Amino acid sequence: MKNFFKVFLFIAIIISSCSKKEFIRLPITTSSQDALGFYYRAMLSFDVGDGPEKRKDLDSALALDPDFAMALEMYGSTDPLLRRKHQEKAKSLFSNITDAEKRMIGINESYRNGDMDKALENAKWLVDNHGDSYESYIWLGQVQSDRFELGDAIKTLKKSIELNPDSYEAYSLLMGHHIAAGTQAMLPEEKRDVELGMEYGDHLIRIRSDHGLPYHLKANSFRQLGQFEKAKPLYEKSIEKRKGKSSEGTAYVVSGHNFMFSGDLPTARERYVKAIELSANDPDDWFALNYYLSVSYMFENDYMGAIENITKVENQLDEVGFNDVTLIFRKGQISWHKMVCYAHNQMEEEAYESLQQQINYNKQRAALLNDENVYRNIKSNEQDLTAWVNILFGKYEAAKKNLSRLKEIQEQINDPTAMYGYFGLLGMAHLMEGNYEAAVNSFEKGNETDIYYNYFKGLALKASGQNTEAHKIFKELASFNFSDWNIAIVRNLAKKQLEKA
């Protein structure tokens, strides 16, 4: 057996160039000091969303040490079969790595299995056994955030900063509780503090002024406040700092969002097209950035314009270089995009046809992956989406049958957020049937920050006479200056509700 040595085991002390304070990393096992250097550099790219750059450095690390478990685990290949191969090999190396590494890998595995209780257990172990490492608190803070245990997460992440004042990941997570930053869990609107979020953003710029993402996130703060002119130079700085990087297209897209919400849709779409052109050699980025171009039509309630762009993307999918499994996944996503547009444009036949296409693609992908987690997820997804479309077309009894099946599946998952989607859809069904109090009760058991369901919660509150609470929701949605399908659908509807008040 290879003679491994532990690099930076329990006394991994690094000196911060800014604060000069010593801080301790979690132990990482590798047979090569150079491989460890490549790993840490890869994690710097990971922090700022540069996936290809991360994988390039991890390739270098694995060339030096093919049995580098954490490099395998964190690789994140865009090919799901290769990704699973890396993950399985990382687990096969457990006898050669530290308990801390086993717990870090265990957290990721818990996410894949949908077992957020186990993820929390592993993260707490890191803090209990490596409480002198700032990284332990980042792992725990991330898990707590994803469980929507945000009060605990904030305390945990502040502890990480106490141990390392340059803890970029901790500041990033804390900022994301207040400022929209992708998929991160946010605090309820009344608990968000944009000024505090800006302070966290200033720390990100201080720590990583070499990259454009911190400027992008700080610009998001101004965009959230509707201060679009103040956001513009920061977005331009983000573009400048990301020149030649894989995330340059993202920099153009978020700048485009700022133009769109400030009322300059032509410039916004020019930025979206520029982003798509920059991503031409990366199929995944190309697909993701095209999505925002489609969504820009949805903001105008131009669902057929969105369908036209979605179909344009669909017609190119076979040619842009996806692997077989990802190609099927992307085709399923295209079907979902179409379904959303058709359903909200009240085109019933087309909506159900697109729904069935997505279900079929999901089953094809599951068969290729042969993974029990994927099988479980597609069963849940089928009931969720079918219930949703049934509700949108007034088929409430059919929707309730879907929701009953969805409940049976989701109740088996060890995750405090597992039932959020169920309660959101149940709330919609109650609302459409005129059961307003039951609707409000269901929505309150779901995700209180969900943009789409909150619009319907506002309708239920208004119908039940709770006008003040309804007004708060509509006001928040009407001023939400971030781009996604959900806000694109409900933003103008919320504005109309305010006009009626």
C-alpha cells in the first residue's frame, strides 16, 4: 500500500497576508506537497464559481497523486458518470484518510442522498473535533443555511470569521442571507439587512480583489435596492476582472440583469447575447446563459417569445458537445422550460405534452445512471410537476392525488425542507378552491421565502382579509430585481395587485 503522509494534519497553520493572524485548516491527506498546492488553488477557483479552472488544477493534483481523495470528491465533473466514478473512488480510499476528510465527504454524500440530518451530524462532528479550524464552521454554516436554520448558521459563520478574518466562504454565505446570490437560502424579507450585506460584500472585495465575483455581489446589493446606476460600475469592474475566465459570460449576464430592471431591455439582451457568445465552447455555460435570455421574454409576459428562444436552444442541443447523460438532462430541462411557459400562457395541450416529455427524459436519464437517489427524485418530481400543471388548469382532484403520492415520497426524506414543495402546491390548491385559511396555513408550513408560492400566499391573505400582510408580500415581489423564471411570472402580477389596493 502506498505510504501516505498527512499534509497540514492537525497543525495546518497559514499566515494571512492581510491580518497576519494564524489560522488552521482541516487535515487533508495526499502523497504530494505540490498536489496539495494545486488543490488549494482549485478551491480558490471553486469559491468564485470558476469550474473549469478548478478542474484544471485538480487534474494537476490528481496527476501527481491519483489517490488524492478530496481532489476526487471535489472535482465535480460535468459528466455525471465520471463524477460518480470519482466519488466512489474517494470513498474507497477511506482507510487511508483522516476522520475529518471522511466527514467532509460524508456531508457531500448526505446531500446526494437527501439526508440533511446526516449532513448536520457530520458537520457538527467537524466542529466538535476540529473546533480550532475555521473551515469546520464553514461546513457547518453551509449545512445549517441549506436546512433553513439561518439563526444557527449566522452564529456558526461568525465563529469562522473569528478564527480567520479572511474567511471568504463565511462572508459569502453571510452576505447571501441578505442579498440574492443564486440558490442560497435567504432570510425572510423583514429580517434582511442590505446595508449589512454590503459590509460583507466589502470584505469579499478586500479578500479577493483579484476576481470579479466580489464586485458582482456588491453590485447585487445596489440592484436589490433599485440603485441601478450605482450598480453599473461594479458590474463593469466584474467584467474587467473576469476577462478570459470561464465566468466572464456570467459577468455580462448579471450586468444585463441590471439593465433589464432599470428599463433598458435592448441593452440587457445585447449583454445576454454577448455572454452566450463567450460561452460557445462550454455547453453547460452556453445552456445556462441562454436560459436568462428566455427569461427576459417572460418578464414582458411574452411567453411565445420565450418559447421561440427555448426552441432555438433545443434545436442546437445535439450539436454543442454534451455527453449522453447530460444531453438527456438538458432536453428534460428544455421540456420543463416549455411547460412553464405554456402553462402560464394557458396553452393546456402544449403544457401537458411538454410535461410528459420531461417525465420521459427523466426516466431515460435515471435508467442510464441507475442510481436509487435519481429514481427517487424523478418519482417525486413527476408527482410535483403533474400536481402543479393540474392546479394551473383547474384539475384539483387530480392534483390532490398527485400531492398524496408526493407526500408519501417526501416524508421519507431526512431533511427539514423536504415538504416545502408539497405545502406550496397544497396551498395553491386550497386557494384555487376558495379555502383561503387552509391555503394560508399550508403556505406557512412551506418555504417562507419562496418567490412563486409567496405570490399565491399573498392572494390567499388578501382573500381572507389580511390585507396588510398581503400588501407586504406584493410590495416585496414587485421590487425584486433579480432574474429567474419564478419572479418573471409573478413580478408584474404583484404590481397589478398593488395597483388595485
